[in-house]
Amino acid sequence: MGAKSYTSAIEQLKPDPVYGSILLSKFINCLMYDGKKATAQRVVYGAFKIIETRVKDAKPIDVFETALNNVKPAIEVRSRRVGGANYQVPMAVGRKRQQSLAIRWVLEASRGKSGKPMHERL
């Protein structure tokens, strides 16, 4: 046959070079604009340096993972059509969607703030 061509990005994702975390690598990729990964890494690791100075007893990667876990939604409402009417029905959220929503929300919140460098907003 030949080499398997990957369609899923999660299988190709390599851990980040400093902390070895796949979740952090995914976050850096979502933060990145126009393929500028080095800039995105500089922003994230700058934010981690600020975390190191403010939180002495915890590692920055643990603080990051805790923050993302706090943002993850457990339930979301989805529109269901029943008998000609649309209802908002609460449904459980899958793990991958929880993670992607949490990353998206954190980045939207930090991009929405202005007046500070990005590594201070994260």
C-alpha cells in the first residue's frame, strides 16, 4: 500500500519543546497567526514566566491546565426541532469539544483585551 496519509491533526501533533505537553502545543497552534509559530511560542512562554513569578508553589504548566479545566463546559444547549417548533435542549459535551471550546474562549478573551502585550493578557 504505502504510507498512511493522516487526516487527523491530533495524530500529527508533536508536544511542545519546553514542557512536552500536547495540550500546550495545541494551544500554541491555535494562538498562531499566519504560520508564525515562533512568535506564538514566545508569547506563551512569556506568559509562563509571569506565572512563575506570581505563583511560586506551582508549575506554570499545571496552572495552565487547571485554568483550561476551569473553562471547559460540561453541558451546552443545542437546537432541536420538534413538531414545528425549535427547542434549546441541554446536551453533554464531548472531551474533544470541551477542550477546543475552552481554548477558543481563552484566546477570544485575551484577544478582546487591549492595552497590554499579549503575553500579559494570557
